[in-house]
Amino acid sequence: MIWFFLTSGLFLGWSLGAKDAANVFGTAVGSRMVRFKTAAAVASLFVILGAVVEGAGTTATLGHLGAVNAIAGSFTVALAAGVTIAWMTRARLPVATSQAIVGGIVGWNLFTGSPTDLEVLSRIVATWLLSPLLAAIFAILLYLLFKRCLGRARIHMLRLDAYTRTGLIIVGALGSYTLGANNIANVMGVFVPASPFRDIQLFGIFTLHGTQQLFLLGALAIAVGIFTYSRRMMDSVGNDIFKLTPILAFIVVLAHTIVLFLFSSTGLQSALVALGLPTIPLVPVSSSQAIVGAIFGIGIVKGAQGVNFKLLGKIAAGWVMTPIFAGLLTFVSLFFVQNVFEQEVVHHPAAAATSIIAPEPRPNVTAPVTPLASPMQTRAGNDSLITINSSNPLPQPIN
Amino acid sequence: MSLLFKKNKQTEAQIDEFLDLVIKGGLIFKQAVRYYLQGRIEEFEGHLKELSDTEEKGDELRRQIETKLYLRTLIPESRGDVLGLLESSDKVLNQTTETLMQFSVECPVIPEDLHPLFIDISDYAVSAEEGMVKAIRAYFRDLAAVRDHVNKVLFYRKEANKSAEKFKRAVFSRDLRHSHKIHLRYFAYHVELIAEEAEDVCDRLSIATIKRYI
């Protein structure tokens, strides 16, 4: 049964692979600078690496927002997010997986009566505004830098072509790595508290944690999405939506990669902490938002004549609608899953703990208010990759 | 990856070699016109032969470059512009060869006092061609310099037109057979045409340059 529940996450992963790989390699493939097979292989490999190695940081933040601790709840949240993405894509509205999943988690919180950490929520929403803005700033700076350097370097066009191809593959690999690290939380984050996997010792050299196995599964779904469906998206991105030269594409993807790296690197966070500097929140940001921000930045620095503000307005509307729609859909779906299909959409660890400690409940005595362990602790076991959400009060289901 | 760089370098060298041939063609033409006017027909014919070989070699090299650019999908964004530039600069080379061939076949009789004026037309036309090649080289390496070279080409084209006009006026004001006048005008026009073709290449180049600015 658990594998069935995981399918909604895998579907979400597939759609992310089909949609967001185009952000990283779209222009390179669309402009025939990089072959699709090369792009798909590089993107898949690095998405998997990023997800398994560094996917924990952003997942912890989603866990703080709401620890969806029952597998049927996780299934519903992921499915609602997936349906939202599919519907909005069909309606030709640009959509971000991060926003759909956050909307879904908030919907789950509302349905189960779990409190939504407004501080975490506002931090996430702030990064949605900040990430395109930062991407635009980075794109402008990189554009000015490249323009200056290329003007002085006087590199032959053919050699520049070879450098650009190499650069597009390298930056695409980095972009895919950060996409995996940052966005795996969107795909598998809601399943972490209910993960069925246990730690595995590999060749006695290193341990593959349960969460990492879950992320590996999600990343494989992303890879399948890249190979099976991103070709169309890449051709579309490369030829229709934004007509960029290969060098501009390189700048845009580099700016996008820097932004995703800033919001997902646990290594960078540790380094900032060690230096006593303020840290950057590890939040799953939208790859599409970062790309749109970077292109907007390029458009502005080139004089803003070519910027389609009408399209930008449509994109912004899509960003507002996505979390709201996903939240509502999750709320409604949870009602059906709980009351029609009679599935447990929220787990009560305190009740479980009570039953173990006191097998014979005494009449007229309420269950202890403080849980022995948080939902994340209870389900994730010894998984060191997960930040424990012990501050979350016990979720209350709505019947 | 190093293989990609190596192949690109080879194509780069071939483009440079092709442009060298265009320059060489112009220089041969300039010298051949002088030999013709001085009546050194044997040397003139030798230069004509050399120019024909250069043109053939240029055609062959251009085809090789075109094939490589397409087969290896190099510079996909600018490939059309580059191929257009190479083809139209090859036309300039063809024009010099064709004009020289007409000298060899039709043997125009140019009055001696008009020789300096005819040499001027020829020199300005070849200077325009040289400027065109410099502009194309700049297009590949130094976009900012393209404009300077294009402006020089425009200048030489105008000078060639002025000299050609002077030449034609001088021819038609003389007491020559009308067929002779027409014949001389035809030759002045054809030499002038080299500069016109070079200017057309530069017009194309200016647009291609704007497209290449990041």
C-alpha cells in the first residue's frame, strides 16, 4: 500500500523533471548547442546527485511548515500539488512546484488543525519574491561582466562557440545539481515523516539513509520525466518562450544556478555559521521563477524594449494562484480521502505513545498534551538528515 | 572536449585562409590591371591564371567550411550569417576574376592619358575589397572594430564611383567611336562593381554584427 501512496510523489517528480529540466537546458537544446541526449543524461545524473547529497536542507524547512505525518496525507498533498501543476500547465499558466507543494502543506495544516508556522511560511513566501529578484540582479551583473570581458578578450567566434557549449553543459550540470538539491523537497519532502525506508550500509563504506533512499527514488522519477517528456519543453523554451542567444542562455542559467545554490546549500549555511554571518534560509524555491527573474534582468539591462510585461503579469498571477489552488484542492481531497476512503491522513503519535505506556486507558483521563516525540522524530527514526520539528504542537484532525 | 576545440580551430584556420585568398585575389587584380595598361600581356596572363587558381581554391575552401559548419552544427545562431558572408565575399573574388578575364578576352583599348584614372578606379575597388575582408575578420574576433572597417569600405566605394564617373565623362567627351566609348564604360563599370559588391557584403555584415552583440 505504501508504494501506491508514493506514486503521487513520483508523479510530481516526473512532472518536475519534464518541466524544470527545460529551465536548465532548454535554450541549449532548443538552439542546437547541446544535443538532447547529452542534456538529458547530464541533467538526470546531477539531479540525482543533488537530491541525494544535499536535499535535506530544504526538506527540513518544509517539515517546519507542516509535518505531514501520515502516508495517506502525504499522498493527498503530493497528488493535489501534481494535479494543480497539470491543470495550470494545461491552462497555459506558468506554475512552480514549490508553490503547489507549500499550498498543499498549508491545506493539510488547515484540514488537520495543525498550526502553520507563520514565521516559516512568511520566510518561504519572502524567498518566492526574493529568488526572481536575486536572479535578475545576478543576471544583470553577469551580463555586464561578460559584455566587458568578451569585448576585451577578442575570442574568435568559433572558439567562443566551443567555450559556450562547454559552459552550457557545466552550468547545466550545476543547475541540475542545485535543482535536485533544492526541489527534491517538493517531490518527496511530504513523504519524509512517513518514509518506509531504513538506513542501508553500502559496501561498508558509507550509509545511505532512509531519507536519501526516498530522495533517490524521487530523483529517479525526475530523471524519467527528463528523458520522457522534457524534449518538447526544451524545444519550446529554446524557440518560443524566450529567444536568447547561447551566451545569454549561459548567463541566465548561471544566475538561476547561483540562486538555487544559495537557497539549498547546507555547506554554504555551515560556512556562514562558522564565520558568524547571517545565514540564508534553506527554502525550496522555484526554478521557473529564478529563470523568469534572470530573463527579466537581461531584458531590463538591454533596455526593456523587448520585455513582455503582459506575459510577466500573467506569470505573476500564476504564482499567486498556484498555492491558493493547491491548498484548496488539498483541503477538499483530504476530506474525501479521510471520510470516503477512510484513510488516516494525520497520525497521532501522542495517542500511540499513550497506548504503549498505558495499555489500559483510564476513563475520564485525557491523553497527555505534550508528545513524547514530534511527528518527524517518530517517523524518521535516526535519520540525521532531517531537522527535528519538535516545536510543532500535536495536530488535531477535523472529522 | 579537446577534440571539439581542435576541430573548431581547424575551421577557424580555414576561414582565415579563405579570407587570405580574397585579399590575394584583390592584389593580383590590382597588379594585373597595371600590367595590362603597360602592355605587359604575358605577365598579365600569368596573373590571370593565378587569379583563376585562387578563385577555384577559394570556392573549394568555402564549400569545405560550409560543410563543416553544418555537419558539426557549429555556431548555430550565426551560421546562416557566416555562410552568407562567405558566399558573398566569394562573389567579390569571382567578380575580380571575371573582370580580369574580360580584359583578356575583349582587350579594351584605354587611351593612355586615362590610365591613371583607370588605375584609381581599380585601386579604390581593391581597397574596398581589403576593407571588407578586415571587417569580416573583425566580425569573428572584435565586433567593436567592424564599424571602422565598414566605414572605410564605404569611403573607398564612393571614391571608386567618383573616379569611374570622371573616367566615363572623359571617355564620352572624346572623339571616339560610340562602340568604343560603350566598351570603355563597360570596363569601368565592371571594376566599379567590385567595390559595390564589397559594400553589399558590408551592409550584410553590419546587420550580422548587431545580431552578435550580447
